Amino acid sequence: MLKVRRNGQENRALLRCHQKHGPLVRTAPHEISICRLEDVRTVYSGNFEKEAWLARSSDNYGRSVRNMFSMEGMKKHAERKRILWEPYAKSRVLASATLEQLYHSSTLTHLIPQLEQAASAKDALNATDITCSWVMDFITVYLFGTDNCSNFLKDDLSRQDFFLNYSRRGRSSFWPAQFPGLFKFSKRIHLRLAPRILENSRQMIEDWCLELCNRAEISYNKGLLSLQSPPPIYSYLRQHLEKQEANQSSDTESATTRPDSLSNTIASEALDHCAAGQETAGTALSFCLHQLSRNPTVQTCLRNEIRAHFPEAPFLPLTLKDLEALPYLEAVVLETLRLHHHKPGPPRLTPAAGSMKTLLAAIYAQFTTALVEEIDTTHPSEKEYLAGSEGVPLFLRFEKVEDA
């Protein structure tokens, strides 16, 4: 199993094992993989602890800086979860004026013009780039505010650089997560267990998130974040972590007693949220576009529902809550999640469903999509989020629907 994890093939290996041996599979002397609903309920209702390597794989900014996912021990995890539960409540996400502003501005200014240009030129687009860029812009504006978020949907160079380093970052965590003692010893004797480029990519992603946090901190000190409705997660998280520290006894040593440690703790949490959205909504959207492109009838039904509710061009909902009135869109999202689970392991809290619905409504209200099979894939891709049975990049051809 260690070899499988090191090669990034855990999903496929577990699928083959379950197809061959059933819903319960022993994958290692002390590991069991489950894929039966009643067993999943047993695990989560029984408060099963995470294994240490899973927590270590999500460490950011050093071992002493823990985010909710990397925390070991149910008590500490539950305390941080209580802090983060409220800002990620569905009602709060749907009521966010900031997300609505991003949805309309990015859709009308960046997404629709890109798709129209590709449709007019009959060019194929890398759909995975579109979905991952959309999701990251969506999440960072919710985390840091409108002036401190990413703009990957528009900035091609930044997007390509980020996702290249992000794909490498995941591979850099194997040795410190699985063999922390050996990893520390190897560094002391200047022996590299992983290529330097992987460690550099991990550092670049951490620096990127820390820079967004620093910009959000400046906005926070100027009172700009409180003007947004609702305030970004950064503001909420900062206030609650400071309050948590103030309630601790003065003789208790904590990772967030110093200002720099507090900023690293917030950055570690924020980076985990970015990763959660990237590895859930971004991946699921790619699979959803792949399935819809194989089913023109489903595309037509989805388009008819959207245009029936929003009959005037550009056929966009006025608010995010309006998307809740589209049962067929809801069914498309749920069926995608049923067929294509993003990854094994525990779930994470992200505004994933909202970002999926908004992008799907924006695309299929005005365009049809079709799979492109003849794209040259002889050059290997470093991206991990690929669709199709062979794991090739997902290229789609977009065609503008003529208004009736």
C-alpha cells in the first residue's frame, strides 16, 4: 500500500480491490478500506481517530502549525470544527453578496467571453483548467475578500504556474507523512528522499497562500473586510483564534501565542480550505462536464430548466438562492458525486455544491459541450485531476446555442 500511495495510485488500487473482494478490504496489516454506507456510519458515529500519517500529510508551515484536518485527537478537532462550522453553513454561503458579485462579474467578464471565443474559432478547451480556476477563485474570495483573491480564470500564466506546483506539492508529502523519523534523519545527513523540485513547489504554494493572508490582514486592519457581506472567513477565523488564545491560561504554551504563529495558523487553515475545494469541487466538476458531454439529452434537459427559470439573456440567476429552485441541476450534481467520488478519506467543509451549480448553470444555459478525442496527449501531464478511463486531460469543444 505504501508503494501505491507513493505512486499516487491509491484511488484506482482501492477501486480494483473492492471490485474484486467486496465492500471490506484489508489493504495493510493495520488498515481496512470500507465502501459500504453502514460501515461509514459506524466509523463517523463512533468517532474513530485519524491515523497519524493522514494528519501529517495535511501539515502546512511546519509540524507545530496544525489546521483542522491535520489535528490529532477528537477534542481539538471538534473545537476547531465548531469555529468553522458557522461560516460554511449552507444558508450563509447562499446569502453571500460577495459570492454573488464574483459569480456575475467573473461569468460575464471572463468565462462567457472565453467560451464564445473558443466556440467561434472551433477550438477545444482544457475543461479541467476552467473548473479548477473557477473553484479556486470562488473559494479564495470567500476566504480573503474581493481584493485579496486569486484571478486564475483571467490570468493564464499565474494559473498554469500555480496548478503545476500544486500537483507537485501533493507528491512531496509522502516521506514526511509516512516516515517522519527517516525523513528528519535524511535531512540531517543531506540525503534527499524526494526531488528538490517537489519541496520547492510545496514551498511556493505555502508562500502563495501566506501572501493572500498578508493582504487580507492589511484589509482587516483597515476595516475593509467588515464592509463585505458576510465578512470573509479570514476575518471570522482571526477573531475566533484570538479569542481562543485569550481564554487559555497564560502558562499554557500554544502554537498561536506569537503574532507570526497566529498568521501561520490562519494560513495553514486557509491553505487546507483551498486544497479541499480544489480536490473536491474542482475534480467533481471535471467529471460532471465529462458525463454531460457524453449525454446531449441531459444537456438539453438541463438547459431547458435553466432557461425556463431565467428566460432573459444571459440566462443567469439573480441570486445564488435561485439555484435551489432547479431540481434537475441538483440531480445532475448529486449523480456526479455518486458516480465519481473525489478521493478516499474523510470529507472536508467547503462551499463545493454552490460553486458546482453556479458554473454548470453558467455554461449550459448558453453552450453545448462535446468530448474531443483527437487532442494530442503524447506529452505527459503533471496534473492529477484528469477525467476518462485512461486519465487523459479533459478537452471539450463548446458550441454556442442559438437563441430561439
